[in-house]
Amino acid sequence: MNSTDGRFTGIYRCGNRSLEIGKKTLIMGILNLTPDSFSDGGRYTDVDSAVDQCAKMIREGADCIDLGAEATGPKSVPISVEEELERLIPSLQAIRSRFDIPLSVDTFKSETAREAITAGADIINDITGFLGDPEMARIVAENGVGCILMFNKRTNGENKTPVFEPVSRRAVRELTESVEIAKKAGIEDNMIMTDPGIGFGTTRAEDAELTAATLSMGLQGKYPILYAASRKRYARVFAGGDSATEAQLDYATAGLSMTAASLGAAMVRVHNVAASRQILDIFDNTFYAFANF
């Protein structure tokens, strides 16, 4: 279902849970279980600290939690499925047993996805948009969970991009391909979310272009859009550059969250839930109140 301005509205289904799209801007809280994530690596590597951080983000207004056990930044070191699962499963199980909130797992490996779903994941957030692991779409479809398909400029390489093609056009083209893979595997439209892929092999100018074109990533309003720029290099542009503090990055992220919401994003993925929730409440109480008047 889509609204008059081309945004998706309705229910996004994810396993036995769901998210209502179109009443407010949703927030996905980031929970990194890694020792080497670019922003907060090492803070939540044990189960107790992961559970405590999850509880904190829920109190602050998170609608969904995204757990990641492998860093995917440009300087990150790949890890095995076994190591990813060792980091992920204990915390995922503990969080699932305590909180009734949609849980997303950020992975591009189908073996990890299978085990994560068994442990309680409702959503698989694949940064390759099903273009990396040929088994991923089938695993998601067979288990009836939701998926997030991200455009990733790194996935297909520069040689597949004509020099004259704007990055936003490429994103729409490759997200269309990702959606086709999902649907061919049997994943229903209302279980698919898209992500423009801010910061994955892009320049800051390309991040700006993708942000401005956020609404087009929903492919004519068929799918809700996740926007994820939290503490990334694009946020640093607005936070003072390389010397920016974490607090400054969170202010910049909150600003980008509201910008993305105004441009069509249904949900934003952030480290600091409280900062973005405060800013988004201002936007939501104006935009959605007016839209539903």
C-alpha cells in the first residue's frame, strides 16, 4: 500500500511480529556485538552488556533492534561463520527471551541467517541485497521472516557502472534486481524493506544524492525504506569532520534522520536512539498529524 506522496504505508511483516508503517518514523537501534566496529566496537561483546544496551534503546523509543556480529566497514577484517555465530547467538537468545520486539540480524551469510532465525531473529538485514550469497533469499523465504535489501556499491564493483549513470539510478536498478530475487524465492512484498546504502563504497556527494533520492528506493511506494547513516562519514560532514566527537556525530545523525524521514524513509537505523527519537518526534508530530488530519 502506498500513500498519496508515494510512501509505503501499511504492515511490514517479519515472522510472527510486524511493524506498522505510516503512523510515525520508526527507529532501528544498532547493537554491535563486534570488537572492531567503527563506532562502538567492543562495548557490547558480552551478553549482559548487550541485553542492558537493548533495554536502554527500547526505553528510549526503539521500534526494532538490529544485531550485528561482523563489522562491515571499509577497514574491517572478514570473519568465519563460526566466529560470527559465536559472537551473535548467545546475545540474540538472551535478548529474544526477554524482549518482545522485532529483532533484525545484520548478516550477508545464509548459514548465519539460518541459525539466527532459529535463535529468534525476525528480520535478516543483508547488506548485499541478496546479491552476495545465492542461498540467502531461499533461507529467508523458507523461514517466513522479513528482509532488508540494501544497495551496496561495493557488491557489483565499479566496472558495472557506466560513467554516465548517477548512483541513485544504479541503486534503483540494483534494488529492483534484489527485489526480483526475493520475490522469485517466494518472499511476499509486505516482508521486504529497502535501504539506499549510505556509505558503502560511496563518496559524500553520492551519499547526498542517495539521500535526496530516498523516496525512489521504495520502487513506486511498494516497500518501506530504511535509512542508515548513523555516525558514518556522511554524518561527519555535518558534525565537524574527522575531529567530531560522538555526541556531535549523534546530533548530525539526528538531523539526517529527520531529513531522511521528510524524504520518504519509514525507519532510520541509529546508534543513539534517544537523540533521533527527540528530533523525529518533532517531525512526526507535524508531518503525520497533518498527513492524517
